[in-house]
Amino acid sequence: MKHHALQQYDYHVWANRKMFNRLNELPKDVYVKEIQSVFPSIAEVLVHMYVADNVWLGVIRGDSFEEISAAAGRSTEEVKGKCIEEIEKAYSELAEKYKTYLEEKENLDESISPEHPKFGRLNTRISELIQHVVNHGTYHRGNITAMLRQLGYAGPPTDYILYLYEQQGNI
Amino acid sequence: MAQVKQLMDNWLRHRNVLEELLKLIDDEHLSFKPWDGAFTLGELVLHVVQWNDVFVTLVKTGEFTTPVEMKCQTMEEIRKVVRQFTEKSKATYAKITDEDLEIERVFALSNFKAKGKTFLTMMYDHEIHHKGQLFVYTRMAGVKELPFFRDFK
């Protein structure tokens, strides 16, 4: 049986894809339009999610804080100010990196203890961090659906139950 | 029970933030509705806490009862209702056993069948997704300093 963390990550990728599909249907300026919200634009939310997912992949792999900081800077450069097609491509490539790593990992419940210079050592498990990545995405996809409404458009439904329905072939 | 405790602790870290967020919102925004057809701010909050209690009750008892429509006139009332639902959901959650997580339950609204642990994942996802929307509502209502989305304390 598939590990819960793998299924959750699969849901994360599915929900992001739904989000991009919807954004691709809308006029191009919707994605970059500045509004009073939790982020200045939807593009900024997508950049933040991408950078955060890169950071957590580094943490999960056991990279050092310095390596992760450098990767955060690089990933920001990769997507900041880019068109939606380029961001979507970057998301797909990152999802492949996650999947490759997670599928090769024998024990997803392995304990890890990443160290942060300000927050100290965190004793956790890889599966817990995957769950955090997914929850972080769920929260920001919630931001985006509301921001789309601010801009006059419906957001895509990305509820976990819809993912399960799709998996079961009901929709 | 270890698995259930961890699930409940994770959920509470998000519910705590919801309660913190509500302290920042004034009565004038209770009926704030950012677009036609949207939930008002108050309705969105009630939607989260009422439905998530339905999920937890379903996992523990197998009973599925849709929420009763509620109206709150002030933010203080909303905060009180949220606190009551949090305590109720917490009490039910605490009674869930690891065995309950494996029992198949039926979400009667759509006849969706899944194990208890799947419904708890749905409940968790539902809480966080709508909190993402609620943060946007709150920012649109003019609140500038918002808490972090998860309680790390």
C-alpha cells in the first residue's frame, strides 16, 4: 500500500496542476495583477510556494542550512517575474525531483533533525515534513482561490475529496 | 492512540491560529462579503468549525448530520461559538482510537465511503484551505498584521 506521505504529495501535485489549468484559462494579466490581499499578486504566491517547496526538499534530503539558503535564492531567481508557462514548467520539474527522491527513499518515517540557526534543532520525520509541504500548499491554494474571486473569477476546486473521487474513477 | 493524538495535535495547531485571527477582526467586518455569492466572513468561519465537527463525529460514531444554520450578530459571538465547537470537536477527537481510523464510514451527502483516517485528512485539509481564504478576507477587511498560518509554539 502506498505510504500516506506519498499519497499526500501526489494530492499536492494534483491540486497545483488544477490551479495552473485554471490560471491558463484566464486572461494573462490576472496572474500578475496587483491587489490588496495577503500577497501583492497571484504570481507572488506561486513564487513563494515554489521557493518553500525547494527549501523543504533540501531539508528532507539533509542539506546544510547554507546549501538550502543558496538554493532558496536560486529558486527565487528561477521563477520571479517569469511567465506562467515557465513557472508551471518549474513546478513540474520540482515535482519530479520530489517523486524521484521519495520513491527511492526506503523509510519515509525516518527520523531527521534539521538544524536552523534561529529556531534550533527540529526532531521530526520525513513523512511529517511532506505533510507540512502539502498543508502549506493547501493554505496558499486557499489564498489563490480567494484572490481569483477578488479579481472576478472563480477558483478551481482542489478539495482533497475531489482528488479521492478522481483516484477512484468517480469523476 | 499515538496516531490519533498526533493528528489531533496537528489539527489544533491550525485551529489555534483561526482563534487568534478572529481576535483581530472587528464587528463591522462580520458580514463582509468580498464578492457576490461568497460566504460572509462570519459564514465562512461557521462553515469551517461546523463541518469539521461533522467529520470528527462521523469518524467516531458513524453518524452524519449536516450542520444547523446559525447566525451570529457580533464577533464576540462568533469567537464564543468557535471556542465551543473547538472544545466539542476536541472532546470527540480525543475519544477516537487507532482502530476507529480503519473503520469505513459513509459521507452521506455524496455516499462517499472511506476509512476514518481519510475523513480526518479531509477535515484537516478543509480547515487549512478555508483558512487560506479567510486570511484573504481579513486582509481585504484592512487587517495588516496577520499570524503565521500554523501555530508552531
